[in-house]
Amino acid sequence: ITGIADGSYAVVLTRIGFVARRIEGVAISGSATMDFTMVAFATRLNAVVTTISRGAEPQKVLDVPASLSVVSAEELNDRPAPTVASYLKGVPGLSISSGGILQSNIVSRGFNNAFSGQMLSLQDYRFAGVPSLRVNVPALYTGTKEDIDRIEVLNGPASSLYGPNSANGVLHIITKSPFESQGTTLALEGGNQSLMHLSGRHAGVFGAGKEWGYKLSGEYFTAEDFKYNDPNEPATFPSTAPAGRAGQPLVRDFGLRRTSGEARLDYRPNDHLENILTAGYSELGSGIEITTAFGAAQGKNWSYKSLQDRFKYKDFFAQVFWNGSNSGNKDSTDLNGTYYLRTGIPVVDKSNVLVGQVQQSGTFGNLKLVGGIDYIATQPRSEGTIFGRNEGNTD
């Protein structure tokens, strides 16, 4: 530094990624040389988000025309938690109610309620809610915590940007790409309530030009939920319950069991083209889910499946995905699956949804245009237990 008059100065050093230092009383007479040691410091820069647009390039949080919060992978790794909902309690603008270790409801706009499906829940751009019932059950999300890259939360309506069903906000879970996260991760967590959580993830690349990437993830969760007996539930199942359950003592199962897994195959020959195939599965072996009109339901062997093909070329985006739900019962007399605790009546849900989406974006001078088409085909199937006489007519 030249052109400085002799005297006493304060020297301040700043550099991104290091703690700033200030040294007082540095004497300058002619010329001086000083050596400094700086301490590294983790700095959070302006986060990049992709929820804003599927086909266009990712945007920075400050450039998004909406209130959007990001929960990073570093925050997820800092503390153990049984579900995604636990990591969202510090996000502004969210109302989160918990009904147990796994059961919770997340709402951004409007009043919170049991069995809520107000908020649009996405996982890697596909719907994460239960088809037909349109309810968000965090315990049925596929994948593992170790595989999450970030969670983006949009508060407020923005249907023109995010597509249908997003008027009450968007919760988007984005998993890691195998190209940027190769290796193997194993995690074991334990705690009170006899909680045990085992999860693992493996990712790698292959091919002559390393253009193929793959990853496998899965987890097993078990615990003993907090005990509460609803006074509105009878001591024995009523006569309206199916044979084999009617007249039997009503005993809540507070044991929690959850299994999930996901497999993904990526093809990325260059920076402009990408195609991703994903298959996911989760099963709530045992748990209690709160509903609005029928009280609590004893979840048993409720499974959730998802298949997805996602394609991106420059500013063009297209995907097709299928989600299927099965409450564990074949019909209204089955005793192997989910049932209402107050009545003992089985819950039959074998619904699915098939979705195709296309989006194209482009920039013309200072004008950016985004357009798309969504095709959503929902097939509710409850064997008459939910939709009654409308069964088959509600597609």
C-alpha cells in the first residue's frame, strides 16, 4: 500500500471464509512489513434455489420474487430428528403441530388442522403427498436424511410459478446428486422412547466419461410413541367393526416402525443435458395418524411407492411420475391394515396419481418468460370405505 503518511494506523483484514482481524497501533515509518494468521470461518453465501422454476436456471434466494427459506444439509447434519418436520420448526411463516414422534402437520397459510394437505409438498419436483387423500404424511416420504441436499420452503401463493395446488405455499425436499456426493454414509441414532434409527446411503459414478451416476439410500426406524388414550374411543370395538375385530378389546399400538428406500440413476453427458430415473418406497409398519372426522387411525402396513423420470435440456424441463398408496387392506373386511380406532372399520386406500409436466423458459433482453403444461390424473380407490357410492366416479 503506497502513499501513506508516517504515523500510527489500525489495520483491518477481511477475506471471505476467514474471521476478520483488526490490529490497532501499527506504526508506519517509511515502509513496514507485517505477517498475520487468519482463522478459517464457515460463511453462508446467497443460497441458490431451484423450486422457483423447474426448467430455468437456478436462482439466488435474494432474486426470488417470493418469501423463500432454505434449510441446508449442514443444518440437517447438526442434529438428529425422526422426520423432516423437526427441521422446519425454525423456519419463519410455518405452523407445525405434532401428534407424536412421527405424526405432524405443516401449514404455511391458513389454519392448521389434523390430516392437512394444504401445503404443496414436493420431493425432487414430484408430489410427496398421499394421492387422492391429498394429505401430507412426513413419515411416508422416501429417502433418508443423509440424502437431503436442502429443503426449500415457499410462503405465499405463486401458482403461476409452481403449477397447480400451490396457493398455500410449497415445501420442496431436494436430494443430493450422485455426481456431487460420491461415497458411502452410515448413520445410527438412538434416544429415549426406545428410539432406534439406522440409515445408509451410497453413491458413485461410472462410464467412460463418468456420465452415469447412481445412488442407493434406505433407513429403518423404530420407537415407542408417547402414550395417550382417547376418551372417545370405546373399551371394545363396536358391532359395526368387521368380524374378528367386533367385540374385541380396543388396545392402541404405540409402537412405531418405519422403513423406506430410494434408488436413482442419473445420465449427464454434458452440462446442458440431464436425465434422472428414481424409484422410491416407504412403509409405515405401525403408527397412529390423527384424522379430522373419524378420530385417530391405527396405521398398519401402509405403503407408498413412487416412480419418476425427469429430463432437462438447457431451459427445457419435462418429467413424468407415478405415486401409489396402499393402506394395507384389500377390502372392508381385511384385518391386516390400517383401521379407525373408534370404530374398528378398515381404511382402504389403493389410490394413485399419474403426472406429466413440461416447462420451457427463455430470456428476451430483460424479459424472462416461463410457460408450462401440467397433466394430473388421480384415481381414488377405496373399495367404498372412503368414497362410498361415488367409488369409481371420482377420477
